[in-house]
Amino acid sequence: MRPSLPYTSRRHFMALMTMGIAGIWAGRSDDQIEQHNQPQTNMNSKSHIGYEDDKYILPPLPYAYDALDPLMDEETVKLHHDKHHAAYVAGANAAMETLKKIAKGEVDSSATNATVRNLAFHTAGHALHTMYWTNMAPNPKKEPGGKLAQAIKDEYGSLENFMTAYKAACMGVQGSGWALLSVECLSGKLVINGAEKHENCEIPGMTPILACDVWEHAYYLKHQNNRAGFVENFIKLINWDDVEARYDAAMS
Ligand code: MN3
């Protein structure tokens, strides 16, 4: 089944962004969303939602700072979540406030383009980090199941082939960025793509379901320049239940 067309809803916007399915839930109640995503993972958990009371918020980690140790160290997780991710949340709120002022004529409209660029950078950073944290779990199952496993087999031949391609995307990002696994809106096919910074190389209508942060702040304390070593550890932490739930939602 193909994904449905996008829509926008202020209330659910960040929840949808963090679920990677902006635009899919038109006309559905929270109960239906909850029910749809059970029992794999709870997409309505606080950790999955980054918007509340008219502002972007830093969602709590879905586990303790040291829960991913030794594959991902406590200091990196703490700094990354509490400082880096928090900075994107602050930047997103600041950009949105400026846009509101432009709308009211309190700030000159010549600031619009730069402000929207800021908003894109920070909201994309916020949404992808929110996905990143929930895409990982301590002691996850080793392989995807369900419809996602079948789609990977159909499109890549095997999980091993898929992993080779995904690791190549992680290593291929030049400078700062992300390796994303996304569902392409029109075809419903899986696409692996690298995103520079947070917001570049995204194709409108793509729905990310798996995000590996390959900015140096994600790994430099533990791995220094060894991005490949970090990627190997990230793959061992992938919360396949979460990725499957995101895939099912994107395809519904
Ligand atoms: Mn980061």
C-alpha cells in the first residue's frame, strides 16, 4: 500500500516529524494512533514527541544516560542529548518566534529567508535527534521483522546487502550529517540517503524511519576519527521494533 498524502497539523506537527510521517495521520484520533502502533513501540511516548504547549521541547531520553554503554558511552549520550539536541530545540523556538514577529510587522520581512533557513536547520536537527534516540535501545533484537524485514529482502536481497549499503551511506556523508533510511512517498520504496547538516538532501515526501547521526559530536569522545567503529556500534543498538513501527506507519 502506498503512503497517503501529506497534510499539516500544528498540534501534531513535531510528533509526526519525529515519527517520520509528517502528513500521514489526517483525520485520526490519538487513540487510533496509539492502537495502530501497538504492540511494537509507543509512538505517543514522551520520548517520541518534541512539541508541547505551542513550543518545541526536548523529549526525555527513553533510557538512562548509561543504558547504551559500552557500545555508546554515557558522557557522549549526556552531552549529545542535553547540550547538542537541546540547542536545536532552542534554535527552532527562536526561529519560530522571529517568524511570528515578521508576520506581525515587528521585524522587517527581509529577514524571512534567513529565518526560514534557521528554522529548517533547527527543526530538522530536532526531529532527527528525536528519532535517533528512539531508534536505539539497550539489548535490542538483532534483526528487523514484520513487513519491514520483507521490504528489505525484496529491495536489497538480504539484510546483509542492506547493511552494506547503509554503512556506506554512513561513511559517505561528507562532513556533518545523517545516514537515513526513508520511505519514498510516491513509490513506497525504501531509500537510503545521506543528509548533509540536518536538512540538506531531503526529498519532499520522504519519510525517514532510521537515522544515524554522523556529526563528529555523536562519536568523537569515544571513537575520535574512527567513524566506522561508531557506525558498527550504532548498528548493534538499532531498535528494530521502533523502525518497524515507523515503517508500518509510513506505509499505512
Ligand atoms: Mn547530533
